Amino acid sequence: MNPHSPFPYHQQKRFVSRRDFLWELGGGLGGVALAAMMNEAQAAMNPLAPKAAHHPAKARAVIQIFCPGGLSHVDTWDYKPELAKRQGKPFDPEGKLTFFASKPGNCQQSWWPFRQHGECGRWMSDLFPKLAQRVDDMSFIHSMQSKTALHGPAMFMANSGFILPGFPSMGSWVTYGLGSASQDLPAFVVLPDPRGLPPGGVINWGAGFLPAIHQGTTLQTDVEKPPIADLFPSKNFAHLRGQDEQASRDFLQTLNRAHATERAGNSELEARIAAYELAARLQLSAPEATNLRGESDATKQLYHLDHEDIGTFGRQCLLARRLVERGVRFVQIFCGAENTTAKKIRPNWDSHEDLVRDHGYWGAILDTGASALLADLKSRGLLDSTLVICTSEFGRQPAAQGAGKGRDHNPGAFTAWMAGGGIKGGTAYGSTDDLGFKAAENPAYCYDLHATALHLLGLDHEKLSFYNNGVQRRLTDVHGHVIKDIIS
Amino acid sequence: MKPAIFLLFTASAVAVDFDREIRPLLQKHCVECHGEKKQKGELRLDAKSFALKGGHDGPAIVAGKAEASPLFQRLTSTDDNERMPPKGEPLSAAQIAAVRTWIDAGAVWPENAADKAAVVDKRLQHWSVQPVGTGFGTSASIDAFIQASLSAKGLAMSPEADRRTLIRRLSFDLTGLPPTPERVEQFVRDSDPGAYEKLADELLKSPHYGERWARHWLDIAHYADTHGFERDQLRPNAWHYRDYVIESLNADKPYHEFLREQIAGDIIRPEDEQAVIATGFLAAGPWDFVGHVETKSDMLRRAARAGDLDDMVTQVITATMGITINCARCHDHKLDPITQQEYYQLWSVFAGVKRGEREVSAEESKRLADEKARLGKALAQARAQIAKLAGEGLELATLLPKDSGIDLRYGTVTKDKQGYHRDIQTNRLQKLQNVPGVKWVFVPDGKGVVTLDYQVEVKGIPATSGHFWDTIANRPLNAQRSTKLGDTDYSTKGHTILAMHANSGITFDLIKLREQSGLEALRLTGLVGFGASKEAAASRADFTVFVDAELKFQKLKLRKDETAALDLAVPASAKTLTLVATDGGDGIASDLLFIGDLKLVTEAAESRLTDAETVELKKLRAEAQKLESDLKALPEPAKVYAIVSDPQPPVIKLQRRGNPEDEGAEVLPAAFTWAKHAPSALGENATPEGQRRLALANWITHSDNPLTARVIVNRLWHHHFGQGLVTTPSDFGLGGSLPSHPELLDFLARELITHGWSLKHVHKLIVMSKAYRQESGFGFSRNNAAEAATTLDSSNRLLWRQNPRRLDAETLRDTVLAVSGKLNLARGGPGYRDFHYTEAYAPIYDYITPDQPELWRRSIYRFIVRTTPHQFMSTLDCPDPANLTPARVNTTTALQALTLSNNDFMLQQAGHFATRLERETGSHEAAIRRAFALAFQRAPSAAELQAATPLVTEQGLFALCRMLLNANEFIYLD
């Protein structure tokens, strides 16, 4: 174990290495044959074995906060004084434009005043008073764009680089590229909003055509449920939990070992035996990682865990920190669920009718959880090695939606921010036009964000590829540039 | 300006030897940028024909005139930006002089082999586009080809596997199910040397063969039962196509016919239901409701359509011919000889094809519709006459078909319950066809004008959101929680409900009603109120009644706990009666309005009936009752989720960089020019939609098409051996793998074609081969030295052994059910739904695991949801149906171990397995023996029996069953 590991948790334990483990298992085999099998077995046994990066990494882990529905940049991160000057004037006097759901109404200035913050003096709106205090750690990409104004395809694009479903998500590419740093927990963990799945559902963290082992493992954030599906038998079979399990497991491994011995050379069989051992370890490690009892009152207060609305997201953020501490490579947190019509407040950032109502609600949630996460990571010395990303699938229009108080979808411009993990804080890249309608200077897409994140993790986005149906596929398709300006 | 130095050499020109002086010079200084790899300025100087043709700016060499030749001018330019070569020193004076002399002397370029070879497109030499080989002698066989390539490496096949292994392998491969212990014993003991062949024939005839192999085909069609994307709605009629695939395979339908039907069955045999259903293939993939329908932006609609066409052409070409084409959406294919234009020519073939529900038989649908109209009209007349005679009044709700609703978007009658809609053109009248007495329905926004006939405008409807929920219906609404107003429950006998969720409007045809009933002056009566639950949020709604254009009644901001009574005169001269429910200005949530006992009653005093009239009334009532039951008995026309065809498709233009907003030149329907088996042109702009598809289907299934037969026999091989002769089964292009046994592949393709495209014939050839029947062990101390075989061919491409394989997710689930004794072998029909479905903007699918026989069907009958994959199945590597999946990926993970150990389904079935053992045996030992026979098709060893006994004694049979279902031997095939 690297004594300088950024994961303090690991320094407390010594694990049997995978190689030792295989040697123990394979004790009955001839040494020569075993050696010949070694490489294949290594890959078959654990495709998540740590792999060498393409270049030295600045970040060891990623926590991505995803705000589905379309977070309005002009009310939050992207200061547009010219928009305020044109308040109430027609946005599209000639009536040429049609947005996703409406014809544009009048120019609508930010619903919250903007102020300068921190040593860097960057502007942020009053929707985020706590994040404003962290601005010197954050770097903004103001010129983000999407290829579509539809939630489903735009979600897929933001997560996988393609507007069609079926492509691997960023988290699965990262675990494919780097393997896992944890031997007891999944490498890619997803914490969906307790209110429901985001638009497009679990495909957003799917492995696409990559082996399924790389797909995100959903951690149930409901305190009542086991953290991972099927971690234990359900309530219906509660009597199966407990010590009797060991006798069953021993019997199973007896069967499997005898079976494997007769089929010497088939490394998949050994891999499956090892998978059952790892499953048993997961039954200990997953409940430990998700149990917050050991956290101090100050920490619980920092994340506002006992607040009815804010606390659920605070819990997701705190879980993310605990997972990263334990070696999880990629954690994705969703701040918002799918649209439904059942609720009076929108269940995500998709504020078509009443932006103050919906962004007001979600803003307080994001502000508290994300600022707590940045502060907590920093105080534990983890921020330098943990890349925090906050994004949405697109932005919102600088015009009001029709005559109402909402805003329609805007794929032409939005803001994403990153912090920690090799990011130069207090900086910004790209800009939008005077009104925040379209990206102006240094237009960027998710390709560039992905390329930059991979770069910080030590991966070259042009080299990280996988053959599928005739094409050597990449997360960044045939695009993407590392944004050097925001790297420290 | 020319440097003076060149003048010196002009005079002393001597003959130049091109091959000795000029060709090497071009090779050394020019070809790096003007050759095969790069063509700067579109100029190549590496071969004669290119060099003499010139580049972007025209000819580079003017024979006989060096001074006029751009090539010479660029070599001698004094401008550093112009002079070639661009890097390093200019050519020496001697070299330049040689070039001048050569050009002036006529630029003679003797053609050598390299010149000739350079002109040939190497991509067209690729193995897979060459004609399929012919003339295989009688000695040709799978084993002869396999043996030959093994011998060349000094290797040999492994011995034949034992019979227990063979029956397990063959049963799973052909049917996806384990053999019963009884069949295993029978086979093992059968002394007939033809026992194996008998078994193969038996399994190929089994109806489970089609169920197994349909799964493989549906993987490459990326079939599912919902749309996918954000609003992942149900496709309740997609299953017809799944059954078509199963039945076609069971019937051993000739493969080329199978393909032709799936691409153009509706054109080939429009009267054949199965041929129409076959086109479900084209619609099998995902479809974005929001992009196609909901958005108001035309640009987004164009983008969605582009994605749709890309998916369709990619699927067709990849599935049938195993070549990848979607690279060519943005630029010419980098590897394969497919241009961007050719890619869009394929779009043109499908330009008139959209995914959608269609009636399976137009003829039958029309017959049913006519019959429905006839019965409906007769019933309306009978009811009206009853109303007139009895003075009971006419229940307006009963004009609508019982237990049905009217879809506000189309004016059609539907039994489906519907959800939230905000994507409709408001104030547009949707005429009704087969509902006598009702003219039309509409969605009012209260801002625009609703115009009835004769420019009669209806005014005074309150402003609304223009959204709506559900149909107008003769029954409670979807989500309606109460049918009581006051003390009356209107869902009980003798009462009626006309449900009108905001925002909706309906117009009754008083002229028709009067014609039928003879009623003249009328009164409208009824009670309006909410059907929302008491707990629902406070909500207001409005109700308005128009007689012709005159506003006769209006109740604004009706509260949830209020009702409003209708009782108003309808004059004899009135032509229409219009009812409008609107949202009260606070959105449509909870606006579940309905009218109880809505009636038109005669103004005349109740008539005293004569005897004759009493008889007549009785007769009419009997007649009405009969008509009603006849109507109810009429089936809905069968529908399938397949394709909706536009006979005059839009013209397709190439999209630059794949951008639908940047169109280039028009293209015509055509296939690829590189394939020489048939002309590539498939039609003109005037060619009807269906003929284009038919032409493509014929082009693909042409017996000389070099790919179609090769691709399918390789797919069969892939599933029998775990890897294909070509290991990239959907990519036979330059990026794909080379065949391990090219002649064998051609031999099998030729066998397929010459045996009437029979897939079962090829299956039989494969499973009868020695290669297939080999042992799958690594061959230690057998025919091959382990090290020799693993060193020479570690990935077993030469097939010195059979490959062990893991059961895929579907087979594993089916096998668990088969072993537990609970497998429900019911075939065909709508898929089983193991989820709770909640109607919402984006429908919600919550998976459940009830222990019920309808969920114990084979996995091929699972209702497949795109956005919410089945966790159990996905964990076991069931692929995402967004992808075309020619080969499943196998992973081995801890989550799989957890799922197989702890998932409710597994534990339930372990319980059933244990119960079965108790029922079928009488002792622990017998139970353990039976358990091994069911799960592993063999008896336990002494050691296994010894290990299992204490487990069973201490923890019961359940623990044993649970672990056997987790064992490697259960999940792997030798």
C-alpha cells in the first residue's frame, strides 16, 4: 500500500493481494501451467484490478453532482448585467425563435442579485450564499453547450457523450481505464435523488457496451433499505441471515473447487470463486461505509442532515465523502429526479412555470450540500485528490417562458464548475454572449469537460477506447480538448 | 520571375530516365504529403494516373510545357510559402533541371506494377466482399476444414465429450433449457449409434428451439416493449413481432424470406398478417416521444427524426450484412468503402417509414369498424325511440361506447387510460367517426376561438393551460377516486357518468339525435362535480354549456366539495349542444370533473302508452340489449407495433457533418456500389415508399450478395461455439476480424443457400460435426500437449477443443425455473410484466417479485422496459436494448454472487426446488441424488454426498438447493 495514499482508511488495513489470493487458491495446480495462465487469470479474475494511468494523475477520485432538469446559468453562476438592462424588452422581436416548449417572452434578468465573492472576485448570485464562500476553490466553464434541448438525450450526452442511449457513462469509462482502488467496495457508485431516478433512468450510469462490471452500482440512500440491492436476503427471507450462511458458503466453495480442479486452466471458474469471497466482504464493507453514526455532530450539522428537504442531499454528499475516503473511484450524486406532474414544486431543476419557486427550493439544497462537501473534503485533506464536478444537461433561456415566470430549455449555453483534484480555483473558462443565450468565447461541450476530467485522473481521452460494432469508441467520440486554462 | 540559373540548363537538356531520376525524387520529396495516406490539395504523385490527373487546382503537369506546369512552378518558386517541398532546402538545381527536361520532353511516365496497384481500391479486395466460394467437393465438411488447419500447426481435435456432457450442451444450445434427468439417462444408455442424431433432430423440432434462437435475433434487432428515452411509454403490441420471430424460426422459414418479410413484408403480402407483423423488425429500436411529438421546436423534431433514421438503417444493414455504416453519417467511412452519400441513400429507402402502431389487417379492421358503426347507429336509434316512448330521456353518456373514452387528440375511441398531455393543438375540433350523436371533441385554451359549423364561434370559455388529462369517457377517469356526488353513487346501476377532465370539450349533434328520437323541445339535466379523492389538493374548475353558440350555463371556480346542477331548455331549433370543462386557472391537477346522469328529456308531459306502444317498447328494449351485447362482443382490431408508411416519402438530402440543419445535395434510394451482385440503384424520388424497401430487401437477400449468407452462418457458429469464425459477428468490414477458416465459412454459406436457406440445415451440420462434439477441457495429457495448444492457439480459434460457456441471463433464469419444477411453458402472447406500472409524465416501472405462475414463463416472454432495466437480468449481463448486441459480454462480479445468493426470485425458487425434492423422494440421500440430477444432470460423487448430507440434516434441503443454484457447474456448460 502506498504510504502516501490519499485514502487514509486504507492505511489501517493490509489486504491480501490478488496475486497472493490466486496462488493460494491454485495451490493444487502445477506451477508451470499456473504461471502460463497468470495473465489471463489476472484479467478474468478482476477486470477492476488497478491499471496504470497514461500519465501522472492529479485526482484520484471524482465526485460528480448532477442537477437534472436544466439549471439556469443566468440566475446562478453567469453574471449578465446586459440582461438586467433589457429587462422586460422583447427577447425575439421578430418572432423567429421557437424554444423547446414555447415562443420566447421578454428578457428576464436574474431572479437573484449577483455579487462578487472571494479573493478572485468572481460573481455568483444570492441563490448560493454558502457556495459563494467557496468560490476560490471553484472553476467555472461558462461556455458549455449541448447538442439537444430534450432532457433524455441531453442527459445521455452529458453522461456518455452521445445523445442516444447505449453508450458507456463517464464513471464506467473511468473504472474501465483505471480499475478500482477499493477491494471491498464497487469502483463506481451512484447516489440517486431519494425522490426518484433522473430523466433517462439508470441508463445514465450504464456501462453501454463496456463489460457490465463497469456500470455504476446504485447505493440506496433510503436509511431503511440495505445500501446495495440483494446485499442480504430480503425481509421475506430474514431467517437466512446470520451464521448459518457460513456452512452453506463452505459447501458451495467445496463444490466449486472440485469442479474447477477437474477443469484446470479455466480461469473464469477461479474468478467466480473469488467473486463469492468479495461478495462476503461487501456484506461487511457496504453497511460500514454507509453508517453515519460515527460522524461527529459538527459534521452532521455541516450537511444539515436533520433538515427535511436539505438533509437528504446532505446525506448523499456525506456518503460521497465516505466512499471516496474508502477508495471508491467515481461517485455520482443526483440533485433532482425525473419530471412528474404530481408535485406542486418540480422534482428537479426544470423550471418552466415558476423559476423562483423551483430554483429557490433546489438552490438551498445544492448550496448547503455542495458547500459542505467542499469544506469537509478540504478539512480532511481530500480535496486536492478529489475532483468535484457540478453540471446539468443544459441551461435555461435568458427570456421568460412566454408571459410566465419560468424559463425554457437552453442547449446553447450553460455553466459547469469543477473544484479540487488539480483544478485551479477562482478561475473561469469561456463565456456566453451578453444575454447568456449562446456560448461566445471558447465554446465547449461535455467532450471538453470529460477530456479535462480524464486528464486530471491520468487518462488521455484519445487513448481510452473500446472496440464496439466496427468502431474504436471513446467517451469523447471524435471531439474533446483538455481545458488547460483551469488546471493548476 | 524565374531565377536565371535555370536558363543555363535549358540549353543543355539531355534525355531523362523517369524511373531512375524522377520517380525516386517524387517518392523522396513529395509522396509523404501527396500519396496514399495524405492528399494535400487532393493531389497524389505516387502513381501515374493520379499524378497526370492533377489535384484540386487542376492538372499539375502539362506535358511538354514545364513552365506552364504548376508542379514545376511550385518547385521553383522563390516565395517560401509557395515553394515545394515546404520543409527543408529547395531541390538542387540538377534535380530541378531534370524535372524540367522530363516535362518538356512530354512527361513520359512508364507505368509499372506499383502504378497499376495504386489505382485499385484495396478496400474492394477485402475478403468479405468477394463472391462466396463455390465448387466444394463431396469430401468437404466442417471437420475436414477444422482438421486441416489444426494439422498445419501440429494440433488435433480433442476426443468426443461423454454423452452426459453432450446432451447438456446440445439441449442448452438448441433450446436454452436443461434436459430432464430421465432424458439424460435414456440418452446415456441408448445403444443406438444414431442416438446423438436422434437427439439433435428431436431438439431442432422442439418449439423451444424458436424461443431460444429468437433471443439471439432480438438481440441484434434491439427489441424492447417500451419506447425508451425520457417518456418511456409502453408498446403493448410489440410482442406480435417477437412471436413472429419465434414461429418463423420454429417453422424453419427460409432465411432470405425471413429477412425480406422483416424489411418489406407489408408490401410483399399485405393480406398476410404475419408478413405485416414481420416489419416490427424495423420498429424494434428506441424512439423518442419528446423529440418526435412533444417538443414545439421543428429543429428538435428534425434532430429526433435523424436519430430515428440512423437507428433504422444501421440496424437493417448491421443485422443482415454485418457491416457498420453509421460512421458514414458524418463523413465517408474511414475503413470501409462506404461514402457519406451512400449512407444517406439508405435513408432515402426508409424516408417514408415511421415507427408506430398499425392494424395487423386493414381488411379485418375495416370490417370491424363498419360493423361497429352499423351496430352503434342501430343502438342509438333504438335508445332514442325508447326515450321518446318511455319519456325516460336520453342518457348522453351512453352515446359513447361503454367503458371506453374518446381520445382528445384524434377523436378516436380508445379503451386505454391516458395520462398528462400538453402537446396538442388547442381549439381544434376532432371529428368523431363511429359515435353517432357526437360531432367532435376539442381541447379549449380559452384564448383562441372555437369555431363550430357555419362560422359559428363559441365565446366565453375561461382561459386555460391548454393541457389535458385522459379521455372524455362513459366511465370513471383514470385516477378518479370517487363516483359519488351528494348521496348518489353514479357508478351504480341505473346511473351514468360522463367524465370530462379539464381541459376538454364535446359537442353533441342535436339534429342526429332528434332524427333518431323524434324528440323536439328538450331539457338538459345532470349534476356536475369532482371525482377527486378527499385528500387531493384544493383545486378549482369551470363548467360551461353552449347551445349552438349561445352560452346557456356557466359555473366558474367550482370547488372540489361543490356540485352544480344542470337544468336548462334546449329549443327544438337547436343544432348543437357543447359541454366544456376547464381548469379554473390553477392547472389541471385534480380537475377530475364528471357529470352524473346527464340527460336530454322531453319537455312534453309523460305520455301514457297505448298497448301497442307498450309492446313496441318491450321489443325495442330487447333489441337495444341485444345490440349492446353484440357491440361489446366485437373484438378490437389486432394491432402491432411496427411501421407506418408514408407512400410519398420526403426527398432526402445529405447532411453535412451529420448535421440535420446543414443539408447538401439530394440523394436517391440506393444501396452500396461496391457490392457487384446487383445494381445499387433502388429507385427514384417518384418510387413509392414500399417499393424502395422491397428493392433493398431483394438486394440484401440476392443469392450472390457476398455478405448476407456468410453473416448468418457465422452468427449460428458463434452461438454454438461461443465465438464466431469471424469473431466480430456484426462487423465483416476492414475493422472487423478476419475469418479463422475462410473456406469453412464459405462452405457453410453455400450449404445454406443450396439448401433453400434452411437455418436448421446449418444447425444440423454444425452440431453433428466432431468439432462441436469435442471435450471442452484444456486437453492436458490428451491429444495435445497443453503447452503446445495454449501456446500456439490460446484463444482456441482453431478449435482444438470446444469452448466452455456460461449461461446467459435468460437461460440462467429459465433453468432455475426448470430445475425448481415451476417453469411455465405457455407460449406466445403478451409478455409477462414483473413490475408495477405507474402512469406519469415519465412512466414509472417498479420491479416486483411475486411468486406467481404467470411470472414463471420463459424469459423470452418478458416485457422489456428500456429505461428501467431489470436489475436481476442486467446484473447477469443481459444487454441494454438500446444497443445492437451481436455477442453478449460476460462478466464475473461480486454483485452477481449477491444476486444469485440473495435475490427474492432465487430464494423463492430454491424453496420450490426443495419442496419438489421432498415430494419426489423419500430420504435425504435420495433427495440429494435427485437434486444433483436435476441441477447438474449427473449423480453426486461420494465426497459431494458426504459434504451435502450434514448441510441437509442441519439446515434442510433449502440450503442445499440454494447453493446448487449458485454453483459454477450449474452456470457453466462444458
